[in-house]
Amino acid sequence: MGGEAFRAFVADTRDGLEASGVSTLTAAELPQGEITIRVEYSGVNYKDALAVRRDGGVAAIPRLVPGIDLAGTVVDSTDSGIAAGQSVIVHGYDLGVGRHGGFAELARVPAAYVVPMPAGLDARSAMVLGTAGFTAAMSVVQLEERGLSAADGPVLVLGATGGVGAIAVNMLADRGYEVLASTGKDARDWLLGLGASEVLPRLGTGDSPAGPLEGEEWAAVVDPVGGRALASALSSLRWGGAVAQSGMVGGIGLKTTVLPFIIRGAAILGINSVDVPIDRRREIWARMGDDLKPSCLEGIIDREIGLDGLEAAMTTLLEGGARGRFLLSLGA
Ligand SMILES: NC(=O)c1ccc[n+]([C@@H]2O[C@H](COP(=O)([O-])OP(=O)(O)OC[C@H]3O[C@@H](n4cnc5c(N)ncnc54)[C@H](OP(=O)(O)O)[C@@H]3O)[C@@H](O)[C@H]2O)c1
């Protein structure tokens, strides 16, 4: 195993280099861990596109195989709970950030990172979902644990054609919610096909910002965008509503007032898919193969690529141009 050669996309963000591309590595170059996995699929996430850039603020080691999620088959295990031949998912923690990740044919991780493949999913469908799907699921779970139900009124999804957004639209619609999908793209029919009831333009992009309190429109918000879109969404939250906030493609700043909180009892729930304890992670994945499994999984794929297609895919992601998920196939 130590000398086995495999293909990987390597990002070198050392000063003066900033070069990335497909290389051949050997298993001896993989990090420590009890579990070695033959990677079958990975997903391409916004964070991966940042990980290959020196100014991206994501890569924690200078020579990195990015890929914050992966699914595949265990080929070697020194852990009694996980056997060779088992189908598994890994994402979060330092995968693809501080240790080599899923953009490679082989990966090695600690056993404590491993999610056994849930019933209802396989490696391919798990990575159509990937980190984006897990984040959408966490958003729905945290909103529902706070008491949200379909009877409370519409749920607004920001960045609706992105990975997190598109999966949230489909997941919520499947669960009987009225979904308002906010997008900057001409993707009305596609979003209606995923189950959106109505398609709105991007929030917070007009010349005049929304007032601190506007009419009460939505019972909850799934927000992978942040910035002005979040401020605008807060001002139209119904009494007692909440925002599940996960992302920052629209900026990290938030300019709002206290009024949505003290007049409408609004709440912002922080969504962190990276550090979720493994038992909770396994529990949510089990539901993603069951009652949270989106009905339009194949329709959520924007494009399926190999290692050679990664550069172009990541550029599209940084430009906000994705429509759904980019699936990386490392097929045999
Ligand atoms: N907290 C966590 O654990 C966690 C986990 C996963 C992802 N994230 C974060 O969530 C965000 C989205 O991730 P993703 O994988 O869904 O990315 P993505 O596939 O690139 O989708 C982002 C979407 O946001 C919209 N958008 C892009 N630029 C925008 C702008 N300037 N203003 C408003 N909307 C804009 C676009 O959708 P429309 O064209 O439809 O508007 C775009 O497709 C990223 O910031 C990512 O880092 C966080």
C-alpha cells in the first residue's frame, strides 16, 4: 500500500508558486489515519475553490489535495469498527483543508471521521449531496428542532441555484413546505422543477436597501449567502421566525438593526457542518438517506467531471455560476 501510485489534484499555495493541477502521488504521501479509502466520488464545493487560492483563507497546509468531501470503499483499516470493503462517506473536520482530501483516487483519514454509508444512498448519490447537502440538511434539522413546520408559512431559500440552496429547495418542498427560491440566475423553470412555489430575484441587490422592518413574508430562511441578502431576509421574517445561516458568498459583513430581534423575536441559527460531532453527523446522514433524501438528486447535478475538469469547475463556482452540484467522478 505504501508505494501504490494514484492520481490526485494538488494545490500548491506556497509563496511565489500558487500552482495547481493533476499529479501522481504515492500512498506513502498520505497523512496518518486508520482508514484508507479508494475514493469513488467527491463533490466540488465553494470552499474547495477557495482552498486552491493563496488568498482564499482556507488551505491550512501549503501543498494540499483539496476536496472537503468524499465517498468510496475502505481498502485498508486498522480500526475494529470499520472493515475493508465497507462503503463510507467522509467530510468535515480538516479534510481537504489541513489534510489531503477527496480530489484523489486514494485518501487516508482517522476512523473518527468516517460515516458508514447510510441505507438509501450509495457513493454517487452521497456525493451529489456532499457537504452542500449535509449543510442544507443541517439547516432544515436545526429549523425544525426549533419548532418550524410546514404550517408556519413559506420558507425562503437564498442562493437557490447553488449547491446548498438547490438541495434545500428540493428537500423542503419534499417535506411539504411552500418554498420561495431567491436567485440571481435565469433558472425559474429549473427551480420550479425542484419544487419551489415561487422564484424571486436576489435579495439585497437593489440601490435602496430594505428598511429595518418590512412586511412579514416568510417563516424561515435558509441562507448560504449572507451580507445584504441576509439583512434583507431578516427584515421580512415573520414573527418568531429564524434564519439558518451557513455561508458568505454575498459577503461576511452584516448591516442590520436590532428591530427584527426585539420586535419580531427573530433568531439566527449558525450552521457549522465542519465541526459537528461524529455521532450527530452519522445521525443526520442516516436521515439524508431516508426522510431528508431529496427526490430530484440526479436533477441537481450541474456537471459530472474527472480530475481534469476541476480547474474549470472551480472557476465557475467562484463566479457564482453553478446550477446545482459539480460531481467529481474518480471512477475505475
Ligand atoms: N457553514 C458551513 O458549514 C458551510 C457548508 C457548506 C457551504 N458553506 C458556505 O455556503 C456558501 C454556499 O456554498 P455552496 O456550496 O452552495 O456554493 P455555490 O454552489 O457556489 O452556490 C452559491 C450560490 O450563491 C449565489 N450567489 C453567488 N454570488 C452571490 C452574491 N454575490 N450575492 C448573492 N448570491 C450569490 C448563487 O446562486 P443564485 O445565482 O441562485 O443566486 C450561487 O450559485 C459558501 O459560502 C460556502 O462556503 C458553509
